[in-house]
Amino acid sequence: METELEKKVFADINPIIEAMDFHLIDLKIGRRKGIVDIHIVIFSSSGISIGDCSSVSKGIYPRLELFEELEKFSLSVASTGLNWQIKRSREYPFYIGKALRILLPGASEWIKGELQGVNQENLIILTAGESRALKISDIKKAKLDL
């Protein structure tokens, strides 16, 4: 569940990150010993390097300093990694053309395939040479399978 502050920060920094040709996948804000921890996850279909994470950090840091709620903060920027668990339906369009593993309720095995398309209700997955539509609302878990 996103907090109001997370929504506000996301809306503010997302255009900056998109202008750098990356996608803002996840943003978490927490507190630790009087310091606000901001953890950001980014994605690019061409991959993410350590330099990319550093560039995004430098690009958004000045903007984050403008938030009164973030007086003292620590910022970390990371990539989704190889087995990122997809948490929000808004993420799916970023992964078109990528391999996914999907678990449906009651299933004992993951469905593996390439994401071919997505709309508000369904994913189209190419699995075993056939396209298959899956309702997003029926998906228990979905992960990148890079």
C-alpha cells in the first residue's frame, strides 16, 4: 500500500526518470533512526548498470531535497534484478517482450512465457508456441524470468 508521501514523490520524480529513458518501478519510503530511507527501483529494456543507478540518483536528488517531509534522507536506486516480483499492474507494459513466470491461484506450477501484450484486464503470454490470455486479476504472483 502506497502512502500519500510515496504517491506525491512518485508523481514528482517519475517524469525526471522517464526523461532519462528509465521506468520507475517501485518507490518505498521508510524511517530509520530519524533518517528517511528512500528506496527506488528502476527498469530499462536494455538493462540497468551501476552507472545508470548513479545517474538516476544524481538526477532526482536535488528534487527530493525540495520536499519538507524529507529533511534528512538516504537514497538508494537499484534495478529490478533477474527475478523481480511484479507488484502492480502498471508494471506489465514495461516488460513486453520479456520472459515472465506466472502463478495462478491453486496452481502447482508456474506458467513460463514471453509477455506479448497487455491491456487493462489481460496479459497475452506466448507459452509453448501458443498465445494465451490471462486475466490480471487472476494472477497470484508474477516474476521476471531473465
